[in-house]
Amino acid sequence: GAELEYVVIVRNVSPVPATLVRIVDDLNASAPGQVTYINGSATLNGGSAGITVSGATIVADYFGSHGELAPGASVTLRFRVTLASGIASGTRAKSSRAARNT
């Protein structure tokens, strides 16, 4: 199938450092079996530190590998997937959501 690259950017808009910044992406959550992670493709700010993949779940633990996220700073998760064959043009293969802990 076709290959797609996803880019997830998280920015700290707070005036204080953000702790416990972690991005979790379950590729099967919204559309099971429609995309397959391409091994070794995930990066966190351009490197592999903080990235773990288990099955269809990608975890980018910024805090565990880099510490607090400074005010105004951002973190970028990039990864590639392969689309399952037979997916019709215009099909939403994946959706995401963001949340914060307070």
C-alpha cells in the first residue's frame, strides 16, 4: 500500500515548564487494520531517544528522555505508516486527539 508520514507537534503555550510530556498514538484506535507502522520510522525531535513501539502503539516520552518542555517550546513526533491495500480514496485512515493533565 501507499506510505504516509504523520507529524504531531505539541507546543507548550503555558508560561511555566510542562512536565510529563508524553505523546501516545494507538494506530488501531480509530481505524483498526487500516495502517501499519513502518519499523524504525518514529523520531522525537529528530532522534530516537524516548520512542517506544509496542504493537500498533507508539509512545514518545519527551519528559523521560529530555526533561521539562520549556514555555513556548515544541516537540515533534514523526512516523511513517503503510496503508492497507484496498482502502478507497478519501477514507479517513486515522484520527487523533490531544489532552492535557492538570
